[in-house]
Amino acid sequence: MATDHRFSIAVLPGDGIGPEVTTPTLALLDRLADAVGGFGFDFETLPAGAACYRDTGAAFPDASRAAAVSADAILLGAMGLPDVRYEDGTEISPQLDLRFELGLYAGLRPVRLVPGLALPLADPRAAHIDLVLIRESTEGLFASHGKGVIENDRVARDTLEITRATSERLFDAAFNLARRRRQAGRPGRVTCVDKANVFTSFAFFRRIFEERAAHHPDITADCAYVDAMALNLVRQPWHYDVLVTENMFGDILSDLGAALMGGMGMAPSADVGDTHAVFQPCHGSAPDIVGSGKANPTATFLSAAMMLDWLAETRDAPACAEAADLLREAVDAAFAGGDLVPAELGGDAGTQAISDAVTRSLNGRLASRHAHLAPSA
């Protein structure tokens, strides 16, 4: 079948287990492109991260940066090493540079349970958890990244920043996502998570949310304080659909969401702007398990599915949406029997076992798809 779309993908494997989880992901993407048709990939692997900084003095070389910016999408493994820091003690984090440089204001953190895993919540309703946390990714407390000050070794100061322009885009993205999710059977509800009862900046944040909600009257809108939300995400996470919040609150709550799914190895993410997007697992570089074969690639697989969805939507490539569904279905089916248990959940399934299981599952679905599409004799 002729390829209608050819996508350039900047691949930043990064540090630690990043390369270990990226390699099988690229193989799955190539398999989908070959089998589904209508699209293909040109992967360019680029150096960046803490090891790159340690070895070359540059965390994000100019050539890597230029290639990433010009690519159709960016797939990132993991960045950072605990013993490699900038002079001020902060982590090496080119992924943050990309968020600011490319205006990736919407950090999407899906919280959807994969069947077959033993999960923290015993309530049977937990099986129906399916929400998306949208974390503003360029402002909030992270606006002080690299700009904080220490005065006379007596006081340290970082400044939280909320702007109307970015907040409006963020909230519109949240309402539009809720509308698409409603078409797939979800409630169509957006909850603004803030601390508007204490901070002027969050009262401003909430006011803008309520203004934008008036422009989306078909979507239910409500608000919650972040401390109450942390409580309720443990007590009744199935109650929520789309949550939208400031950068630091989103950073914290997304890890809580990952715990609900079974751990960071199951948690995908995307940082999306108006023209660019980065897709990466929520986990870090996990240097303590590098080379052991224990790394769970599932979050990277699911992040790749998010990339396929984004390409389908922004590049008019419907075949990519079909491929995204096939990849998520393959992940679900691989775990559904309960025998495939990642190492971080107490099992013995590592990178190879999980990759092999998902690949077998995907191949089975592709074979069924081929038989269904084949013309009858």
C-alpha cells in the first residue's frame, strides 16, 4: 500500500533506561506503519540529556535541538542522572527546555487502567478509572526554572506565574478534549484544580476558567481545591473525566494518577502546543535498574499511541488513529490474562517479556484485521 504520509520523528532516548524502552517502541511503530499503511516514519536518534552533558558539556546540542524542532513529532525516553547536575544543583532536563522553547503548554497525563494488573484500590469501581489530567507545562511555579534566587543565604525565592493568554489556550484545550471524550462515551466534564481560596494567582486562574467555560456551554465545568482533589483521587477517581491544573500541582497529581494505574512504568504522557508535541513516559531514567532488563516499556508504548493520535488529528492522517487503537488494544490484551506482571509490581516481566507479549498481541490483531479486510473469494 502506498504511503500517504511520511513523518519525521526526533527520537531522544536520553539517559538510564531511556534507550531500553525506546528501542522496542520504535519496532512497534514500524510494524504498525507496515501493516496498517497510509503512513511511515523516518526516525532520527539524537543525543541529549545528562550523560550527553557529562561527556560533552552540552545537555542539548544545537544540532539535536534543531532536528527536534523541525521534526513532525518528538519521542523521548527519559532524561536525567542523579549524579550529574548543573552548577546550581538542578537536574539536567532538556525536556523542560523543549516545553518552554516550543510552547508546549498542555501536558496530557492519561490515567486509564490496563486490565489484568493488581492495583492499589480494592473498590470494584476502580476498574472504570479513565481520566486525563491536563497540566499547564510552561508557567506556574515552573516559570522560575533557572531563575530562582537566594538572598544572602537567608531566603530563597521562586515566583509562580499565571498568564491569561496561556490559561485561555489551556482551558480551551481541556474543553475540546472533554468534547472528544464525550463522543467516545465519557461524561464530558472538566474540573479546574487550584488553590483559589488562598492565592491571588489561583483565583485569577479560576476566574479565567469560568470565563472560558461560558464559551463551552455543552461541557460540564466545575472546580476543586488541589488538597481536596488529592483526597478524592484516592477515594473516588472514577468520578472524574478531565482535570486541568497549574504546572506544579499537575506534576504532583500526575504521579498520584500513575500510582492508581500501577506505577510510573504504566503512565504515558504528552506535552502539546499549537504546532509541536513531545511524547514520553512519565517515569525517570531509573539508573538503578539500567542493564538489568527490568525496565517496563509499557508507558513508552502508550506514549507512542498518543503520538499516533496526535499525528492523526493534526496531520489529517486517519490511519494513525487506527494504529493508535491497535497499539492500545495490544497492550490491554497482553496484560489482560494477569500472567504478565511487571517487575515494579512484584512480578518477573521485564523489558523483553513485555515487549514480546505486546508484539504477539499486536500481530494477532493485525492478522485479524488483514483477514477482515481481505476480499472474499
